[in-house]
Amino acid sequence: MTNLVFRFATVQGRHVQWSLRRNCSVTPWQLVWLYVSLCVVSLGIGMFFWFQGATLVIPFASLELAAVGLAFLVYARHAADGERISLRGGRLVVELECAGKLERAEFSSEWVRVEPRAGEGSLIELSGSGRSIQVGRFVRPELRPLLAKEIRLALRAA
């Protein structure tokens, strides 16, 4: 298996692993610091105008910061979402993480089926032993057939 070339997977001996993650430019901690600095600046400007006699600036600034905080919270909750597919010792293990919730499925490598769920650009369905799970959310739709081909190739070589 070491002579196979994969685009999405990393190979270490007979172990193949695909780590598919959301493309996030800001980590949750960077987002916290951004939000804190935004609050300091916005409330500082609001306080300046409050002392100038514009008493409605602070309530509207607070409402705005609450809305931005809610949007940042939703973003941060899904920033670490991802899929990890690993093939080791005749077992295909799929772990999906979404908003801190982990879903895990394990298949025997000789009995797993890899197929598109509906049609062109759809998610990839891995099924076997009465279970099925969809993967490929974090891969562009036009590259999902290539990912499915890689998984099939690794399963045959295992």
C-alpha cells in the first residue's frame, strides 16, 4: 500500500487515513479575542457619545454586539467540524464531528460499499453490515468522486 499515491489521504505503512476538515481561517480563540476587541472599541465609542448626550448609542451598540456575538458563537461551534476516515487492520473506521457531537461507524473492509448517495456531486455513502454513513461534506462536490475512488482503491489494497 505504500506505493499508492493519494490526494486526500496520508499513508503510514498499511494504515491509511483521510482527515477532512472545514476550511476555517480563524480559530475559536482568535474569534474570542476579535470579539473582545470589537466590544472594547464599540463600547468605548458608545461611551464617548453617551457623555456627549446621545443616550441611545449604548443600547444600540449593545444590541449590535449581542447579534455579532451570537453569529460568532454559531461560527465557533462548527469551526472544528470534520470527518476522519481510517483504514487499519481490515477495519474502516469513520468518525464525524459536528458541533462537538461525535458519530462513529466501523466497517469490515472486505464488506464495505462505497457509492455516491444520489448523483453527481452528492455525498459518498459508505455502507455495510446494516449500517451506512455519508462522508465528503468538506470536499468540493466535483472532487468527491476522486475521494470515493481513493477509498475504494485503499479498500482493495488492504
